[in-house]
Amino acid sequence: MKKIGVLSDTHGYLDPKLFEYFKDVDEIWHAGDVGHISVIDQLRAFKPTRAVYGNIDSNEIRSEFPEFARFECENVTVLMTHIAGKPGKYVNRAHEEIKKNIPQLFVCGHSHILLVKQDPLFNMLWMNPGACGFKGFHQVKTVLRFCISKDRIHDLEVIELGKRI
């Protein structure tokens, strides 16, 4: 079993409360708009970290992380990107990437809107953790935490870090 923490849209700010909420996770996944490489440095010093770049990210971040990350966690295939749209309304690049090899879990960011739902067209779980930085229109900073055991995704938790001020 692996415990995963997912965040997105930090825009250069890493909430100190995150370290308490993610203290028991095995991996952290950042779904883009990191904002500054120091965010990744802090996360990596804390836990193993995977990431993709977002539309606001610098060449430094883009040179280190892909637009699409495809990997396996336990026995679950995962596809992660920043800009994706949503089930039924994917942006073209994400739609094409999904169709190449349909994952069991699709993780994205960008919208600043927390949403987790099953995509019946692709029979995959779709997750967007919302945004946990201060930039954007979201009212509450959010992240996700869940477990993967073999081929099962379970114990999903929505964590609110507080209001965006």
C-alpha cells in the first residue's frame, strides 16, 4: 500500500500546514503551476515527489518535468498533467494522451476547482486537487490524500488548508 498526497497550483507558495497533512504519505504528486523551483526543493527534501509543469512554470521547471507524466503506482496506471479540461470536455492534447493508453487514474490541475469523479467514457478516476497557493480565484486552498493498494484507489480525503487571502 502507498499513501499519496496530491497538490496543484502552488504558484510559488507552499503552505506550512501541508507538511503536517502529508507527514504520513509515501509520495507527493504536484500537478503543475509550481511557480518556483524552491517549492519542489522543499517537497523533495520532505518526501519523494513527482511533478509536471504548468502554464506559468519557468524553463527551469519545464526542463526538469514533463507536460505529461505516465507511471505506475502499486498496480495502478497513472497519467498526470496540468491542463486537461474535465471528463466529457478534455482539451485536445490531454484527450489524445489519454487515448494512447487509458490510465486507471488521471490527475490534473489548472482549474483551481477541486473535483474527483469517475469518467465513464474512459472508465478511469479523474482527480483535480484544486489549488493550494494564494494566486487565483479559488476561495479555499485544497489538496487530496488517498491510498493505493494493488489496483485499488481508496480512502480519499479532501483537505482544506484554509482560505485564500
